[in-house]
Amino acid sequence: MPVTEAIRKKLGVLPHKPGIYLMKDRFGTVIYVGKARDLRKRVSQYFHSSRRPGWDLKFNALVDAIHDFDIHVVRSEPEAFLLEGKLIKEFHPRYNISFRDDKRFLMLKVNMNDPIPNFAFTRLKKDDGARYFGPFSNSGALRNTLALVRRQFNLRGCRVFAPGAADYKHCLYAHLKYCTAPCIGNVTHEQYLEQVRAACDFIAGQCHEMKEQLEIEMRKAATAQDYEKAAGLRDLIRDLKETTKKERKFERVPYTLPLAMDPQHDLAELAKVLGLSALPQRIEGFDISNISGTFAVASLVSFKNGRPDRVNYRRFKIKTVEGQDDFASMAEVVKRRYSRLLNESKVEGRESSAKGLESRLQAANRLKPELQTSNLPNLILIDGGKGQLNAACAELKKLGLEKIPVIGLAKEFEEIYVPGESKPLRLGLNHPAVKLLQRIRDECHRVANSYNAQLRIKRISESVLDEFPGIGERRKQALLKKFGSVQRLRTATLEQIAVVPGFGGKAAAELKKFLEARS
């Protein structure tokens, strides 16, 4: 790809600092996110033809698609690592592989409102009143630092959730003097809170004295030729510096879904390729998302005049399909979507039939599904090849909507499948019509995958109820039906829980105590 004058000017002013870079295609879509210790050196490598390996087809395809790039300077390489992961999860660039799952960086959490506050690891930050530290790019360093903090400030490492719940005879931490044992009353609640507050200050960065002390001990061990101890102290100091180093949190990202540079031109090219009589002003796209047949969901995204029409996005849970069957799932979603639109059209027709003779004649025409097109798309895009396309076409034919143009977009070579055609269309990755379809398909992916992840996270949070002794599926569903989520159940009163079928006063109190211990 020849380097444009605009890119050459940007390369000339890039700083020799750590940061992340976002490669974008000619539509402004982020196609790759990378991190660099030196932005100027790293980004410049993409545009030196002598440094492009001829055997790496993926890298060459990426470079050929780059039309522009953005950078974001950070203070350190770990910060670049954190921001890179966040941006990849947000944009799902087509040329990135790492960080695409729902796994997040590790954080440290402590809730000062607990009967006995305890530090715990978590990957999700909730609005539960707890104090959070992180995220941390090095989980091993975090675990080693927490072990040091617990020993230094005599904090508990056991899973005792309330005072009086432990037996001193069996409290190993109390015997070893690692913990002041607040669970058996060795110290008051306020005294233990002071220990936890001091530990929080330590993790927040107030640890200079501890570092100096460890460095003195390391030098003494090295002088005494106790090299094993000195190496352990050296690693501990390194982990401590890594964990307590000040790093920025990237809660908000200053990027939005990019728009096409000339959507009307793209629509015209798409209409020309497909032989449509008019521009497809309304396009609806479908995608299926599941993991080994579980949490099967579908997304519907709507594009109006070549731009996202988010008001008309829809999400579906697959209801009638068992296991992993994308063809049947696609058929179900298409049937549900357009059956509903047709039913809404009939209702509108009946309501307008009382407005006079002329209105009744118009309403009679609207009762015919094949003539009612005001709420139907001009084009339907199916994510997949012939199988998914045929399943969608079969359902549309049953509904009398076979006149709506439908196409499929296969991922591997971006092939466009058209009903009745044996061979797919291959227009090339740089064709405006393909770029438009890619944007719709990628938006379908994003909506479907985020919904799938949302359901999985909700299921994980609900699974905490399975640990409550004696609860069955019926009682669990009764709780969720009453309160909607475990988070709302945590904030419910004893009286509200006690009225749920299967729960009395005693069971409600036990459940309340159980949830508070696991918040």
C-alpha cells in the first residue's frame, strides 16, 4: 500500500513514548489495536515495505487495509497493556485475536461494611459499596503482594464470614500469629478495621518504608551469601513495585462506532451489484451466537441510509432449538421477527378501519401482508453461507415475504450468497458494497456476543444461590421471579424475602446472612 501524505506527516510527529495505536480502514472502522513501548518505532514498521514478511498473508492484508491510524500515549508499558485489552474488548477488531473473550484483568476488593472485612480477588467491578484496587496487568505479582500484606498487617486469610463462626482451637492463623483473629474476639471490630485501612493505604502506594526494609534485608542476605533468600526478597520487591505503581484507569474510551465516509455511494454500489431496483434504505442483519449450544441468542441490527439505526436493534433468546443448530436458530429468529411485523401491520389496519370509507379501503389493502412494506426492510443480511440463507428464505416464503431481497455473507472470503445462484459473489475486500455489508455483519456480531456474555455473567451471579444449603430449583426460581436478580435480592429486607413461597422467617434470615457473607 503506498503511504499517503497524511500518514507520512503523522509518522513524522509520533513520539518515542509507550502507548497504543488503532489502525483504521477507509470507513474509519478500527481493524487492529496494538501496544508499543516506542510508538514511533513500532507504528513506522507497518509502512516500511522492506519489513513486510511476504509469507504473512494476514499481516499483509492488514497493512493493505490501513487508511489511517490514531494513537494514545500512556505513562508505562503496563498501562498500554491494560488499555489495549479494554479497546479490543470494545471494538472487536477483525485482525486481533487476543483479549476477545470476556475475561478481564484481576482486581482486589474489600468491603469495609462486612462484619470482618477481607481482601478478595475479582474480575468484575460492581456498585456494592466495596473498595476496589486495580485492574492489575500482572496477577502473579498481585497475589504475592497480597500474601505480604496479610502477613505484615496480621489480616485473616480464611473464609470466616462472621464473628463467632470459628473455633479458636482450629484457627491455624491465630496459632501462628499471622492474624489477630477478630472472628473469635481477640481484637475489637474497630481495631481490626484500622488494620484493614492501613493495608488499603499500603496497596494504594504508601509502602516506601516496607520497600526500604526489604531492600536492607536483601542486601544483608546477599552479604551473608544466602543467595536463595536474597533472590526471593528481590522478587518480592519487584512484585511490590509492580502492584503499588500508580497507573491510570481507563473507564471511558473516547471512540465511537465509526460511520461510512459516503454511505449513499456504498448503498448505490450494493444495489448495483445485487440488481435492486432502488437503494436499500433499510437493511436488517441477523447473527446467531452460542457457546457449545448453551446461551444461544440472536441479534438483529438495523441500518437506515447506510448508518446504524439503534432504536430498531433487537435481541432474541433461542427458544425452540436444542443444542447447536445455527440453521434452525436462524429460521426461528426470522420467523419470530417478521411474524410480529405482519401482526403489527394487521392491528394497524384494524384500528384505522373505523375512520371512514376511504380509510377502510386503504386498511383493507394493508391487511395483505405482501403489500404492507412500510415496516419491512428493503434488504435482509444473514451472517453465514448457503445453510443459514436457505433457512431464512424458507421461513420468509411461508410468511409470503419471499419478494424481500435476502443475501448471506460468509466470513472466510467475504462471499455474498444470493438465493437461486449456485456460485457466490466475490467482489474483493475493498469493494464499497462489501465494506458496507462488513460493517452491518460486525455490528451483528457485537450485539449478539455482548448479549451472550451478559446472560453468562447473569447465570454466574445466580449460581451463588446453588451454594445455599437446602435450596432447590423451585425455591431458587421463586426468588429470581420475585426480585429479578441476585443483586436485588441482596438489598431486599427479611420481610420481603419471607413472603416468597418456600421461605419463612428463619430461612429468610439464613439466606440474608449467607448473601451478606458473599457480597
